[in-house]
Amino acid sequence: MKSIFDQVSYDCSKIVTQSYSTSFSLATKMLSAKIRPDIYNIYGFVRFADEIVDTFHEYDKTALFNKFEADLKDALEFKISLNPILNSFQYTFHKYQIPFHLVQSFMKSMRMDLVKNNYRSQEEYKEYIYGSADVVGLMCLKVFVNGNVTKYDSLKASAMALGSAFQKVNFLRDLKADFEDLNRAYFPHADLNDLNEHSKQQIITEIEDDFKAAYEGILKLPNEAKFGVYTAYRYYYKLLQKLQNTPSIEIKNTRIRVPNYQKFGLLAKSYVNYKLHLV
């Protein structure tokens, strides 16, 4: 039965989310049960594309990505795929009428990771961030507002800012792995061979501006989404604070984390703020 296959597909996307990101998985659990599966479906799709370009070094990544992209196009056209991750994503894509240009921009940025190592201009940097992060925020926003076009348009800028903030925090946290293992440098105004406190602060200030713009939109989200998104916001903002307090030399040599006990503490504080209508 098709319904069984669809349930298996959804279960696969949920497992991908839980396996690859404990923090995102925790935040997703704070969303309404009505929209939670669709966020799993989006995450599964973007995670698999990212895995191809980031980790499958012993394989022909270009060939794998081309196949994944072709299968994606077929899934969106025929509304089914034998790849369960793409099958679950196409369901959410059609259910909420996610604009195809968002998917195209995402795949374009992922493909850039196959061939490009440095983003030396602000234009290149912004284009990459838009495709790799902002559009993911917009896909999720389509789910959060249940396809309401007016609400979506009013919150687009905030959703993009939150996507940018999350991505830039990840870039700063993963500086060592990106630079040493993948030979990538995303920040155009920082020399990662000699990252200093001034350069680090420039990056952090940029991220703080994104967080400020994002917070205004979080306040206006529907109740089904607000607590989960606010939880993710609090987690990433805590991570940014830890990066702020970490010497630049340490950021280059280690991966900064938020311990599990702090994650659960953030969750508790987020819940109190939410119940007291402080957010």
C-alpha cells in the first residue's frame, strides 16, 4: 500500500533528523505534532544533499550529486520516489506549495561546495548563504504558516535572517573542519590562516544583527511553530555566546559545543518564557 510506503518514508526522514542533529531534533519536538513531520521531511532532504558534498570523499561526489538532483526533479514532477527521503520531501513540497526556486537555489549552493573553496567577495558569500540557509528557513516558514501567503510574505525577511544566523554560527563553530579537512573558507573578510579577535568580532557582530532581525519574526509566528523555533534560536544564540567567549586561536583548533545539560536547561527556560508569554 502506498500509505505504508509514505509512512516508511516519513520515518526515514525522522531518523535522519534524530541521527544527525540532536539540537535540531530537540527543537523540532517542540513544534506542534501537526507540522513536525513536514519539518523532518525538509531536514532529511537538505541533510542528504549536504552529506554528499561534505563527507563522501571516497566516491565520485559529482556523480552522486547529479543522480540525487535528477531523482529530486523526478520526485517533484511525478509526486513519488523510491528514495524515501525524496518521497517524503516531495509530499511536503506539494502540500505547502513550496516555490521551486527555493529548491533550485539550495541545490545551486550545494553544488558550489563541490567546486568552490573560497568566498572572497560579499556577493558570492551572500549568494551561498541565501541558497544554503535562507531558503531552508523559507521552506520551513511555508510549513509554519500553513501556506498562508500574506503571513509568509510578512515573515520572509525574519526567516531568512534566522537561517543566515544558524548557518554562520555553524561556519564559525566548524572553522577547523571546514578549513583543514574540506579546504573551505566562507567568511570573505577574515583570514582564516590568521584569525584574530578583531576578525572574530566582526563575524559575531554580523551574526548578532541576524539574530535581532530573526527575533522580531519569531514573536509573530503561529503558536504551532513559535516554541520550537524559539528553542532553536535560544540554542544557537547560546552557541554564539560560547564562541564570543572563546579565544580565536581555540576556535581554529577545536569544535565548540553546548553540553547536553545546558541544552536541557535552555529548553526549560524557553518553555517558562513561552508559557509566561515573554516570547
